[in-house]
Amino acid sequence: MLALQQKLWANNAEQLTKSLLSGAGLLSQFGRFADAGKLLLEGYQRLPSGLLAGLKLKRDALKRLVRLYEKWNEQEPDQRRAEKAAEWRQQLTDFDKSTPNTKTGDTQP
């Protein structure tokens, strides 16, 4: 899946990121949390920086990472997942404090 997305959107980092985030949402709905996490992290790491669209995508990715680890921990309790959820939640909080005007509507992981 990742290879296909990279091929399709090789020249458009923003679209590749959106595609990765969407794919992660689908995987998490089917309980494939580890695979969803890989796509979310890949998308997060590829985010363009500086542009408002990139900042909104970054916030969206952070929210999705928080929800992914919370949902995963609910389904399969594990202290490490709870800790990861807390780490990503803190990153989201820090991001919101340092980057005004990037809040978007709710999205799924």
C-alpha cells in the first residue's frame, strides 16, 4: 500500500500525506493498529513544514496518532500503548500552544 501511494503521489508531499493518513484510518477501523501506526508515522514524518496547510495536516496527524494509541490500548490493553498515547497527546498540546490557528474538525485515526 505504501509503495503504491509513494508512486502515485511522488511529486506531491501534501497529497501523499493525506493519502497515508486516510489509509491509516481504514486500517485502524479493521483493528490493524500496528499497520495503521506505521502509515501515520510515515505521513507525519513526510509533512511539509511552514505552510498553513502543512501545519493543519501535522495537527491532524498528531490527533490521529493520539486516537490510534488510545483505541489500540482500549482494544488490547498495554502500558506501552497508554504511554505512547500520552506522549502523542503531549506533542499535540505543545503543538497547539506554539501554533495558533491550525485547529481543524475531528478526524478518524
